Amino acid sequence: MELQDLHDPFRYWPAQVVQNVGGRLRLRLAGLDSDTHDTWLFYLDLRLRPMGWAQENRFNMDPPNELRSLKSAPKWREALDCARAEAEKQPLPLEVFKDHADLRKHSFRTGMKLEMVSPQEPFLICPVSVTQVYNEHYFQVTVDDLTTEATPNSVVCHAESPGILPTQWCFKNGVSLDRPKGYQSQDFDWADYLKQSATEAAPDACFPNTSNSRGFTEGVWLEVVNPLKPSEICVASVRRVRGRLMWLTLEGLVKPLPEFVVDVESMDIFPVGWCEANGYHLTPPHRPVCQKQKKIAVVQPEKQLVPPPPVESIPHNLCTTIALEPGSQNGKYCCSQIFVNHRCFSGPYLNKGRIAELPQAVGPGKCTLVLKEVLSMLINAAYKPGRVLRELQLVEDPLWNFQEETLKAKYKGKTYRSTIKIVRTSDQVWDFCRKVCLKLQCCPNLFSPTLVTDKCPENCSVQTKTKYTYYCGKKKKVTRPSAGENSPEMGISKPARRRRKRKSIFVQKKRRSSAVDYTPAGSPQDSDEDEDGEDQSGSEEGTSSELREDHTDTSSVEVAVSSRPRRAVTLRRNTDSGPAVGLERARRKRTTRSLSYAESNKYIPAKRQEKMESCEEEGKLVLDSNPLQWTVADVVRFIKSTDCAPLAKIFQEQDIDGQALLLLTLPTVQECMDLKLGPAIKLCHQIERVKVAFYAQYAN
């Protein structure tokens, strides 16, 4: 790309991106091999243009004046030709510049006076003069210096340049204005100065909005570029805010710097955690950022600040190792990092694939802000964000010092809002995180102040989605079979009224002889369960089925009752007729024990048929191994071998093993995988083939 010269807006020179840190670019000018003259700029900086832009606009392509002596003119020209040739081979995508703001026209005239943050010493605000107007977009300002041997200190500006202010701004905001060098009077007065110099002040209309502070307040923490060493980013605290200017103090420097001034629109300030998120070194402070020295008398003498430890003994993660006194200012309201341990068990509500895409940590910072950000991320990583939002509403403790925050969740075009109680003090953060995890039925270390590097102390790796899988939808009362249904002595009882069901799409192949119908536990199937019922039945794993006598069959052939719902509904509807069906239902005894979540549904197997349709024999699957022992990789391999291969990635992301595969039904596939009806039916057909083969080969 091409880089504009600092002192001439019509001069450009190619620069190569040596390093990209979250959009902050380290640039090296063409023709230079060492990093001595490298420049750091954010990619949105208006000084950056695509290759060829200067030539199209008839601007000069020359190296900066201060570097021209390093090489001969032919060498510079050779470097320019090489840069252009390389740019043709690897052109920069124009999308990089699509977010660049358009320059608005300025109204400055030569000789106008204004105030500006010193370009060489960003610790001062000084009077400057407009010394040259290049065009309607660019002008040059020079720091006022009344001495005879003054060296011009100039910089190119535009209408939106940060740090330019109207005259009297410092006076109106109670800020000290540095006197020009050589100014005789001790007190600087703009009226006298303008009169002596026979100049005019730039009108307020020439300046951007000087009162917008962008929400920055005194006491907040940032990550800021060291103005004297652009390659270094330090922890900084905001000492005061006046309009669009902030006074910052850098922490952790070997040689401390005075407070320096930064515009709120500066591209050299970043939020807390930016360096860690982008893998860049952050200069840590010499003391915890949440500990602040008191400058007033202590009201309670018995409460004294813990003396700060020596610099050489401070560990890297300060806030987690240095205990702060409850009385220390800001100490108890700051927390260290909250880690997202994506390898831990994610439970039934959260999508493991989305969890893996989250940042590894959030913070440090104010407890409520850090925890609110973590909860927002978890909500967005849920299968059903609204459901997780509802669960988080119930997390509370009477002993907590909490603050109510409003969180939002979006799902299927709808926005849900809920008020969540979030703890305010650092000593309650661990308990809060643990209770939220327990409420979401995931590993207590899924998000926690503790970083899990290898093996989770909770040994959550043994958990699978199978144990907790269910179809999250509308609630439905879960009931147990009545005594009349289980006791032969009760005789014929009136069958319970059943909810009208959707017609089943799949037909179960029925065994011709005595058989045991094998069903994995925790099957969600096609019903919507109440959470209470899930908790009771979801704690068990395994399979169960029992034989029963079918008294409606004169041959007294034993037929197994499946705990799976309506796999033979279609056959039954085609063969059963009239009142006889109701009579048979009333006479049947129900002695089958099921671990299914949908235990309340009284499913009746179809009558035994002598002939099966030929279409059921087509596409018969022969399994080489028991699906109950399939790993996630085995499931993915099977899906890839079918016509549903594009969906294999979803099975990989959601860690669906063999047991979980056997539990999938059409509603769960549609809801949890966000599939439309057509692809969902196609996928369920393949799952049905596995189930039928499983019953045929491994049920006994």
C-alpha cells in the first residue's frame, strides 16, 4: 500500500505490511531492510491508500526527506519498481479501504490561530498557527515559537484531525495552556496575543464536535500505545476527561511518563483485553490495576492498605495473586480474568462448536462488566438463547451483593430481554460462575476464574450429550403410569386420553418372532418434556426393555413394547380399524419400564403383519459395529458415507457420538441443528436406517 508523508499531503511512498495485530499495521517503507524506521498505523488511518492511488491522482512518489539520504536516487527508484511489481502479483483487496471515512472540506485560512495538542510533546496543549493551506482538504499548522532561532515544528492536518481545538478551549475547560516560547508575559491571554500578532482566531465552526467524550469517564482502564515508543502498548488509566480529550497515565514503564493527552477518536487506544485477544505483548503494570493508593486520611485507622510488593516479585497475573483489603478503593469491585474453558462439558443448552469460537478469557475489569460480557457470550452460544436467558433469571443468592443488568437474546428474528442479577464484588465471582454453570447443567469450570489447561478437575470429559439430551420446546406435563395400568388385578381400565399426535414419518420394521426392543436411554423423541421430569430420568444411563404378553393375539406370541414413541403408527393406522382399536388399547397391560423422557406417552406397537412392504427391504444397512460404541469420529464417518455428507461438520461440532445419534428425532434435528424440513427428513432417514439395523443385529 501507499503511505502519505507526514509533512507533505501530496507525497506518497510504498510501504509493506510486516505485521498485522488486530488491524494495527507495522509498515516498512520500500527500500528499507531494517526495522529502525518502521511505522505503526491502524488500517483505517487516512494516510494509507492502495497501490496506484497516488499515480491516479497525480501525486508524487518520493521517499520522506529525512530518509532520502540513506540511498541513492537509482536505488530508491529500483525499490519503487520492485514494490509495484510485487503489488501486481499480490494485489491488496480493495475491501480493506471500504471503511475509510471521506474527508470533509475545511474552512481554515492561512494565519488563523488555534489550540492543539503538541505533535512532538503530547503532554502539552499549545497555541498553533495555520501556515499553509494545500487544498480544500489539507492544511498545515505550526507550533508558535517567538524565539529567533526557532525550528519550525509543523504537521499536516485535515478537518477531522484529532487534537485541534478552538481558541479559549483550555480556558473554558480549566486546562493549562502552554505559553509559546519567547512569550514575555507570565499569564497568557488570547486577546492580547491576537492583538500583538495581528491575527485572527479560527471560528468554532471550523472544528469537529469538541464536547463529545464518547462515554469515557475518569478512572476507567485502557490499553494505549506509548506515544514515545509506538511498538509498545501499556495499561493506562484515565485521570480526567475534558470534552473530547483524555489525560492518561501509563502503567508499568521503567521510566514513568507524565500524563499525556489523547483524543477520544484516536486510533492508538484500545479496550482492556485487546492485546490478549490479538496475541500481542502488553506491558503489565507494576501493581494491580484495581489497587489504588489513598491520598486522603483514612477514617478507620485499623484498616490499612497492604504495602505493594517489590517489583521483581510480582507475577504476571497480578489481580489473581494479590489479595486486596476490602477497604481499598476499587479493589473489591474488580475481578481478574474469567476463562472460557471450551474443552469442558457444555451441557444441553450450549453449542460446543460456538463455545470453541469464543475468546479464551474476558477481563480483568469491573466485576459487573466482565460477568455481563461473559453471560452475553454464553447466551449467543446457546441452541436456544431465549431458554438460556430464562434459566439465568433464576440464578440468585440472598447473600450476594448484586446488581441487576438487562441482557438480550435474539432467536429466529425475535429479541428477548431479561433482568439478571450479577454480583458486584470479586469475592463472590467464583460462587456466581459456579452457580450459573450448575444452572445450565454444564461443567462448573466451563467459565471460571480458573484456567483449565489439560484435564478438568471435575473430570467432565466422561460426560456426553447423551445423558442430557432432550428436546427443548414447550413444556408438557410428565406423568407416570397409573396403578391400574400396571396391575393385572385391576382388569380393563379406561384408556387415558392421549394428545393428538403428528403423523409419524418413519415406519419401524417389525420382528416376526419373539424379540426384545432395545432403546437407548434418555430418548427425547417427539414430545416436549417438563424440566422436572428430565432431571429425574436424565440421571440414569443405559437401556431397558421387558417382555410382555399381548393378550389380543390368539397365538400368544410375545411382542416387545418399545420405549420409543410411535415408530409403527403408520402401519397401525393402515391395518387397525374402527372400535376394535379402542377395545384392544383398553385390554392391553402396560408392564414395560422405560428410561425415556417421554414416558407419559402410551405407545402401542402395531399388529403383527404377515407381509412387509418391499420398500422396507430396500436400502437395508448392515453394521460392522454396535452404534452404542461409536465415537464422534465414527458417526462423522458414517454421515459422510451417505447423501447427507455436507451435514457431517455439524455432528463434529456438536460432539454427537453413537448414543446421541440413536436419540435423534425429526424435532431435535430441526431445532438443535437449525435444519429445514427437507434436509432434516433426509438426515432422519439415514438415522432410521441405523436404528433399524441396530435393533436387528444388536438388540438381543
